[in-house]
Amino acid sequence: MPADGGIGAPNKRREDVRFLTGKGKYTDDLNRPGQAHVIFVRSQVAHGNLTAVNTDEAAAMPGVIRIFTGADFAEVGGLPCGWQVTDRHGEPMQEPAHPVLAQGKVRHVGDAIAAVVAETADQARDAAEAVEVEIDELPAVVDMKAALAADAPKVHDDLSSNLCYDWGFVEENKAAVEEAFANAAHVTTLELVNNRLIANPMEPRVAIGDYDAAGGDSTLYTTSQNPHVIRLLMGAFVLGIPEHKLRVVAPDVGGGFGSKIFHYAEEAFCTFAAKALERPVKWTSTRSEAFITDAHGRDHVTTIQLALDADNNFTAIRTDTHANMGAYLSTFAPSVPTWLHGTLMAGNYRTPLIYVNVKAVFTNTVPVDAYRGAGRPEATFQLERVIDKAARELGVDPIALRRQNFITEFPYATPVAVEYDTGNYVATMDKLEEIADLAGFDARRAESAAKGKLRGLGVNCYIEACGIAPSNLVGQLGARAGLYESATVRVNATGGLVVMTGSHSHGQGHETAFPQVVADMIGIDPSMVEIVHGDTANTPMGMGTYGSRSLAVGGSAMVRATEKIIAKAKKIAAHLMEAAEGDIELKDGQFSVAGTDKSVAWGDVTLAAYVPHNYPLEDIEPGLEETAFYDPANFTYPAGAYACEVEVDPDTGKVTIERFSAADDFGNIVNPMIVDGQVHGGLGQGIGQALLEHAVYDEDGQLLSGSYMDYAMPRADDVPFYTVDHSCQTPCTHNPLGVKGCGEAGAIGSPPAVVNAVVDALRSAGHDVTHIDMPLSPHRVWQAMQA
Amino acid sequence: MAQVSMTVNGKAVSAEAEGRTLLSQFLRETLGLTGTHVGCDTGQCGACTVHVNGRMVKSCNMFAAEADGARITTIEGMAEADGSLGAIQAAFREHHGLQCGFCTPGMVMAAAALLADNPKPSEADIRAHLSGNLCRCTGYHNIVKAIMAASGQDVGAIAAE
């Protein structure tokens, strides 16, 4: 392991000191002079016509400045959707309006009806309770299949139905897939639910709008993973503010997991109201509000079928999925069940024919969008569960069946449009068998049995597409944005560097890991490099952080900008040493002339750039600052193999995770400590999905699990120490760092391992169980044992 | 409004508070001690954990007026006198026991309360004690490890660096 703190070193995080001493600056810690506060009046019913909003009494209450209703937003744009999916008939998806405040109709519990702005949050809250709302309640549609019935109430009256799109992929393969199923020696079918989740970053969302009347400039402080995206979407589509008159700042952000990618109504409201009132306006979400306004995740209902030949080779896969969009299209919602899901259905296996059908459905529930993994966990769960079921039906070892069907040659073009550049699935499975001590499982099962517990082992693989994404490709697929990333590297006269990145760190440790890359390239100490992110005023246009893209795309932009810096610095060094530019070498922060003892230090060159006295001004500009935009050539494809061992209490159905092991291939690693942490966190969330978490709606569209009293977050005593390994490394072939991304792997790979393990435990006791839907609560597991 | 006086991180403070003002709100908004975070409204997440007269308390579950005359310690009071990180804080940094940092103040305060009562807690003790503090980033692995390390236990055998 390098001792110099460059690439590969487990450097301790520099951001930790402020977070550990209470000096972090999260959005709610910010207060603007003269700030007012807003509390939203929200719908308590899932579906209804808004017949009256009476604000008279509330407006007269102490401290109230103004109450806004839908009428104030009648001429304001709605929240845009950033991805247009084309259905299997070539038609664009149905795309409803998404107003900032409800226009005549409410469509989910939590839909914002009015906004009370007052001097203090307490005053606004008091007045909000006095706003009288009359709603003519309509029947709610909650169940996706019921929502598609011909006589179902429509969430949006102006759409033809509740069907957003009916997507087929690859449509041209459909007939061949049918034929393969007709000719199959064995077909395994599995119906399953990918349970609806709520991201629940520990920091609730906050927005502060500010307006400078003198200059006509708007500023939004917000809990965002991508401030530039918010600036573009809100400025161009909602409020009509050109980007040069709008600044978006996302300071320290307390976790996102996808839920802080999207542009939310509260951001637009605070920016709008600050201008209307010429006062800063702040909104801080309560956790209760977060449950009914933050975009939810997952919520797929799927039937998957796997066809095998007589030798147990996979010959075809077909799936039929219903995906819940909720009441409106959140920013990237349409892309999740389609391009982030269908393209991953090959997994780690050679399956020549695949057909994926997805029906996206509007319901009277909170909008659903990307949550850690986004589409890829859904694909992985289906595939890895159906393979396990097939192995049991065929009486073969589930690991052997996987190994038999592994892709082993790269690059590999899947039948679902993507090409894996590199990987080694045999190596990660070998590593898993070692670190998980699979050889010792039988002995551990016997120990559990001696305690009266059923022990089960679940193993699975995963692959994900990260480093989203080539702009040309995603443009063809319906993205209304490019997905490059940017970096500006500014070298100061005395040799220190500031890197301004379009990526955003909300727990990932960019402030620590990114300097390791730049410092490594130049051969200086990472402490000489500072990272600036999160403010559109001082960073280049970037697309932000999600989809495990920061290092693979943002880091690559940083490398390209640093390469430009080095190239120019070499020219300056050549001049200073009166040598040919081609002879200049940079090592350990020293420029030298090849084959001579002449050298100048990094600091000599940077000083010359800014004090250009002895300097070829006719050939080279002074200064040392470069910007690069990097658009990836392909996705990256991290992959791995996971193993979970559970104990099930046969009397209660209670599942405990006894061991969890993860062998990942992330390509090259910049900071292994941070990578371990990312995997741990993903595993925690994946285990949470498998055992605990579930956003449950009743038939009237009320969210029953709307607080931490009801929505079971994983706690410290729900999870074990994890064994993680990322020594299997097949570097990405198309980005300069050879990195693949590690942020989502744990959440993608772990749910099927847990379910496979519980099914194995139950079957070991003679229960004829083939599947249990997540979350595997004691109730569900116990019921499965009674069947 | 009533006048509320307390000692916060060794310093006497006094300010007006409404009867409904929560201690968490008083610390953050009145005293400007924004290290205490509010992550929920049901007393479940523990991000707002502080010490009141040496006991661990979720400051969103207590009115400021109830803390009149009390001795309060917040995350801002956990560093050493010279400003360097205290032992628990240093262990969290050493073992990567935090990512986004939002739950961290509550975790550190909870850990300090545990170690005051139980200087050598087992893994199970730590996990049980932390069950009132939610973290969404770390999967708890490195938090538990950091607390074991802060209590002087060898964590070398725990998987992963």
C-alpha cells in the first residue's frame, strides 16, 4: 500500500474534523438575514378535487406574511421530467403536469396545496393549521394492476389512462425469445415484489430561497446531490430564471441515496417566494413530511421466467414488470424501470435472448424515482432469485449453475444493448468462497441446529452499470440532459491547487479521495490540493453525484484537467531549464530534463506562471488553470459475488444475519477505506430492504409506514460486522483511472443473498418454500413455515 | 415566553423560550449550536442526542424549559481543551465511523454515554446501546468498530481495514 497518500492509500478523511466537532454546515444550519419561514399545507387525502382553500383566518394570525395557493402558480411552470421513455409502439410516454402547488386536484397524501410564509416557523405552523381546505374526495388508485383496469379512476384526467408507458426491450427479440421458451428443456417462473422503499437520508430536505433585488439575482440553498441540475431544471423550466441570474448552493448534505437528485416543488417555491416577498424564505422538512414528499424507491411487481437447455445453459429470459411511478413523474423516474433495469437483465451470465416488458403506472402515491442502485437492484433481485429457484428445481448446486453460465470473455455484448468492457466473475466467486468460508458452512449449520435455529446460506452475483453515462447514448434513450462531468483545476502561484468539481459529496469523501488523484499525478502531498464543490457560482457545469459516477466520470474530468495543467507546466519548465519540451519529465513534484541533472521544482514552475518575468509570453499564456469536461465512452461494470448466512428462529420466524461477505470488483481503488465504507453502507440498506423496510399504503392511499415508528430502518443491532474484499480488480478499460464505482454495489447485491439464505434455511427444515416477498418480517417467514 | 438558564458546554447561558420550544430547537436556533441535528420528529433517530446532567437525552424529546438549571453537553463540547479531537471523536475518524456526518454528533454523544457506564462494552452491548441512533450511511460496521477502539479494545481482528 503506498505510503505517500496518493492513489491506493487509505487516507483518513479531512471532512471528518468538522463533522465530528459539530462544525459541519448543512443547509438547515444556514440562516439568511431577514429570513421568513414557510410551512406547507398538504393534502391529507390521496385523491380529490380541491373545491376551496380559505386562508382568511390564517392570514390574520400573528407573524403571517403571505399565504400562497395554487392560484399564485397558475402561470408558473411545472416540475419537469428529465427523461422521456418511448413505448413499445413508438409512442412517447404519457407525461402529466406537475404543479408546484396543486391546481384544482390533489393526487397523493402530501401533495402541497398552500404555503404559509411567516416570521417564524412556529407562527407559520400555527397559521397553516388554520387554513381551511375543502376537498371533494375521489376514489384512490393504489394497486398498480387495479390502476390499469378500464374503469379505474384516473390520477390525471387529461391522460388517456393510468398507464405511463408500456415498454418492450428488446422489442425486436420478442419472437425469438418466445421461440426459445417453446424449445426450452426447463423453464423456471417466479413472481416477486421489489418492495417500495423510502431513501431516508438522515438529513431531511431543506430549501432556502434568497433574492437580491438590486441585482435581480436569485439564490437557492438546498439539500441536493446536483446543484447545477437543479439550477437548470428550476431556472429553465419552472421559474424562467436564466442560469446567470440563479445560483444554487448545496453545502454539506447529510446523505442522499438518490432522493436528493430530484428537483422538488419546495425548492421552486422558496426561490419564487423569496423574489415575490423580497425576503429569504426557508423551508425545513420534518421527517413526517419527508415520508410523504421525498421520492420513494423500487416498487416493482414482476414475473420473471428463465429458460434453460438440457445441459442447464441459460437460453432465454423474459420478464413482465409493473413499475409504480406514483402520482407524478419525478425528475428521472421513467428511466429507472427501463434503461437502468432492462439493460442489466443479463447479469453476469451468457443468456443469448432477453425480453423485458415494463408497464409504468400512475397511482395516488408519492412519486417513485431512483434510490440507491435504481433499477439495477430490481434486475439483480429477479435474476438472482430465479436462478436460485431454477437450481433447486433442477437439483443442482446454485453456485455451480451460476459458474456454468458466467460470462468469461470480454468485451461482452449483452442482448440488452450494453457491452461489458471487462470483468472476472470467476475470480470474485472464488474470492467469495474463500472470505465467506463456504467450506465451513455445514459445521456452522450444525451449531445453529444445536441451538434450535435454522441456518441458511444464500449466494448470488450482481453486475451494475455505473459511471452514468455516454451523453450520445443516453440522448438516444430519452435523457433530456448530457451526463458528462467537469473539473477546473486552479494552480496557485505558490503551488497549491484548488479543484472545482461538478460532482457533489454528501458522504462519499470527495474532499479526501479526489486530492489523492491529483497529488499522485503531480507527485505532491494531497494536503496541497483542496476540493471545491456544491456551489454553481464557483464550480463548472456538472451533473452531480449519483449512479456511482463521481470518480469514474468526475474523477476522469479531474484527471483530464490535471493532464492539461501538467502539459502546460512542462512547457514552462522547459523554458526555465532551456530544454526541449519533449525532454521534460515530472516525478515527485520535480521537473527534470531527461538524461541530465537539471531540474526545477513544481513550485518554481507555478510561481513562474503567475510571475512571468522570465517567461515565453509570446508562446504561452501566463497563469495555470485548466478545465475539462469528460463524457464517458461507456458505462462501467462493477460486479461481485455476495454470501449471506442467516439464522431463522423456527418458533417466531425472526431472521438474524449471522455473516455477510462481499467480494467486489471495482477496478482500481483510490481510497480503500472509503470503498469499504461505501460497501458497508450499501449492505446495510440492502439488508434493510430484505428484512425490514416497507412503504405500505392502505387502499385509500394513506401511507401506513409514515414514520420511524412504522417504517423499520435498520439499526445497529439488526446487522453484523461485514466481511468485504475488493482485491479482485479488473480495471475499467475506458476511463483514465480504471475505476468503476462502488457506491451502490452493496444495496444492489445484498437483497437476493438474504432471501436466498432464508429460503435455504426453511427448506433445510423440510418446508417447501420457494420464495418469500421482502421484507422478510417474522410474520411472513413464520407464515411461510406454516404453509 | 419564559427565561431559561442552563450551563452548556461549561458556559452559563440564559435566553427566552416559549413553553413549546424543544431543547434541540433552543440549542440550534437560540444558542446557534448547530452541531446538534434534528433527523426526525418522533424521537427515533437520535441525531439530536446530548447529555443533560451527564445522562444521554434526545434533545427533541425535552422542552428547553425542562432543562432550566441543567448542565448540558453537546457535540461542540466534546473536543479536548486544546481543540483537538476527543478520544471517541478521534476513533470515529481513525476507523471511518462517519460518512455524511449528519447522525455523527448523536452517535458520538451516545457512545460517550455508553463508555461512561461501561468502559469495555462488547459488540452486542454497543449495538444494543446504539439501537436508538439511526445511521443510513455506514451500515454501522465502522461505528461499532470505532467505539470498541475508543474503549481501548483491539479491533484488528474485525474484518476490513
